[in-house]
Amino acid sequence: MIKLYDKVEIIDRGITGEVVDISESGKCVVESDSKEHKEGAYGGEWPLYDCDVSMLKKT
């Protein structure tokens, strides 16, 4: 089970980061460990990604 502040990998992108938000419907926001802009991300210096729990694995 994925919890808030778990270190995870977004499986299909190979991006590692930390879960910073989880909705009641099971959607997660992952903040990247890399300080760079990547395609498909939003936010400032540290890219954010919206993901389903099924897209994540703990690291």
C-alpha cells in the first residue's frame, strides 16, 4: 500500500520521487527527486506528476 511521503518510482516513466498527496479516489501526486523540467509534469523546480496507485512501486 502506498502512503503519504513514501519514496516511489513511476513505473512507466522510470522517475523516482516522493508521494506528496493522495486523494480519496486513489490518485497520487508524486514530486520528482530531480530538479529539472520534464515532459508531462507541472509545478516549479521540482516536477509534479499525477498518478494512479497502480502506476507506482515503492523504492
